[in-house]
Amino acid sequence: MFSRRGFLGTAALVGASAIQGRVQAASIPEAPTMDKVVMQPPLHPTSGPDYRPVVTLNGWSLPFRLNGDWKEFHLVAEPVVREFAEGMKVNLWGYNGQSPGPTIEAVEGDKVRIFVTNRLPEYTTVHWHGMIIPSGMDGVGGLNQPHIEPGKTFVYEFEMKKSGTFMYHPHSDEMVQMAMGMMGMFIVHPRDPSFRAVDRDFVFVMSTYRVDPGTYLPHVNEMTDFNMWTWNARVFPGIDPLPVRLGDKVRVRIGNLSMTNHPIHLHGHSFAVTCTDGGWIQESAQIPETTTDVPVGAIRVFDVLADNPGDWAFHCHKSHHTMNSMGHEVRNLIGVSRKDLAKAVGKLAPDGMAMGSTGMAMGNMEMPAPDNTLPMMTGTGQFGPIEMGGMFTVMKIRDDLARDDYRDPGPYKFPKGTVAYEVAAPAPEPARHKSGSPPMKHKM
Ligand SMILES: [Cu+2]
């Protein structure tokens, strides 16, 4: 009598000539899921070649099992609920309980078998962005393979030809599935663990959403007017900080599956871009930077020596990308008389709020928010309001962190006399050139 497993095994043997691995593919490994939205500790390998694992901001790495000489993973495409920050949850599509999906880690030379089960209400595929693989494994539905219908499981099998930083996402119902959050990162570690070795290795992927206040579903047709600018589907202050030990060599790997570019900036240091989704950049071609633009559909990886202790802002430099839900129609009223303004607004909209006449600083302002959205500017530091949202977090460099400790060390204790301070004396009026008088001379 055939057991189910025995039957599948025999059936698989018949077609075993094409890919020898298919014999073993009959039993599907379990698919772990994640219910937490904080960075999980690095997942050190317990079998196969050794590597120094990455950590994923507000995410995790997918465990694997070894089956003969194949490393087996199981991704489940499914609807998920993702918290963008406290106070806002969004219905997305993702993998194994979260969006983005778990980071996949493998080693150069590994043979990898990835089972993909589709629990979405429509078909899907998985494309392995940047990886050098056989055409039939490339995951463009219709072009390289049939779409994976709901309820079905497909298997992808390929060898890790080169180390580097890659992504995965569907090439199926193109506009909808990525706009719903289907994406993840794929790290291939070098076979030689000493190649470009670092002490800490952070990973995240950027995506954007338009989720109107009071609603729970992204507008998948939106092309330009997004209101949620996310790193791993989180916005400040929901994005994990990057805790770093003073003197550590740090790598940050950034994927961009949003619909615009993001100039990513780190304070207090200069770094070098060392890798893209095309591969490692040779040292002679690296240039020092403090901001690197990450184009759409691309990856940039930078390495930095964390030799300057403190709390360092790390953010997208497009300032509207460090905001949450905002009204783009707000008029600029800087310099307008507050009294006249209040009168005018009061007539038009008795409960209305106008942008402040001295700027938009909202540190002291409280107003009721609609359900399920986030303030445009939020977050608090030890000196007061930070007034940002979106793509912003903090690299926290400390001399007292243990080697593998990724817990938030709290606010930086500034050494005495190292913080910008107020002076009591009134500032003198600057000398100005008066019209009609001869040009001012600089004292030499
Ligand atoms: Cu940006």
C-alpha cells in the first residue's frame, strides 16, 4: 500500500531525469511564521558552511533545513496585518506572517530549494532580484513559469553563483502585489567568511503606501501621492534603532521597492558604498559619502566604521519622506499675522486648523487624530519633540554594548560640555550695507 509520502516519492522518481533534486522535493518543510515586529536576534547557522548572519530591522531571517546537499526554505504568500507604528495597522500581503517577508540567508555555492505556497486569493510567483539563476527559475509569471494558483505550492531550485545582496518579490499581478507589500531581502554570504567581514550587518527594504486616515488598505493604484514612507513597512518612531558597539565595522544593506528614489543619509560619519544588487564594488572604485541615493528597483550597501559615539540620525533626505500622513494642500503661512489668520480660518471652517504662522513646529500642539493613522510629525528625544515620521531612525553607537547585543540602549548620555548650548548675551545687529553708501570693506 502507498503512504502519501511513498506515493509522491515514486511519482517524483519518474520525472527525475531533469533535475536530480526533485526526488527530495516531495516532502515540504514546515513554514515558520513571525508575530513580532521588532528586530529578531541574528540567526546563526547550525548546519552547512558558517557565516556571520545579518539582522533585519523590525524583521527576522527564515530558518532552513538541510536535505542532502540542498538548503530548503518554505515561503508562504498570504494576507497579513502589519503595524506601521503604534496606532496604525494595515492589511497587506506578505510572507510567513509579516510584510516584508523574512530575510533569506544562504552561502555562495549553496544549492537552495525554496518552496512557495500561495495562500493569496489570486495567483502569484516569486522573482529573485539580482541573482544569477537559470531562466526557468526567474519567476516572471507567463514568461518563465505558469503562475502559482491559490492553494498550490511551487519549488524553485538554484545554486548561489555569487555572494551579495538581493531581493525577492512577485512578477505576477505586477502593480497590485508589490503595492500590497510582497517583498523581502535575500543575502548570500561569501564562501570565505573573512571576505569583507563586518561586525554588524543590518538589512531593510523600502516601500511606500497610500493609506488614507481611517482606512486599513493601501490604494494599490497610487502612482505618486503616497503618505506612508516605510523601511520594512514601519515608519518612525516605529522603526528599530541600529544599536552599534563603538569601533564596530557596520554594514547596512538597503533595498528599494518603492516607486521613487531615496537619498539615504547617515550623520556623524562617512561611509563607502561597497555592494549593489549587481555585486561587490572593488575598493579602488569606492568613494567616501555621507548620503547615497538608492534608485528604484536597486540595492545599495554601505560599510562604515562606527568610531564616533552618540545618537546619529539615519534617514531619507527628502524631507517629506520623513513625514507620516500629511495634507499636501496645506498653505505656507510663515510670516502671516496670526490674528488675521485665525479670523479668516474661523469664518471658513470653525474647527479648522491652519499651519502655524511661525512654521509647522507642533511640539506643543494636541489635536484629535482620525482612527488608524499617524501624526505627520511625531517622536520625542531627550531634548524634546523630534517632529518626524516616515523614513527616519537612529544609529546608536555605544562603548558598552556586548558583541551580539541588539537591544535599544536608550538615549545617549552626552559627556558634560559636549551639547550645543544657549548664550545669555543678546546677539549684536549684523552690519548691513545701506543703499547709497559706499560698499562695505572687510577688515583684513
Ligand atoms: Cu525618501
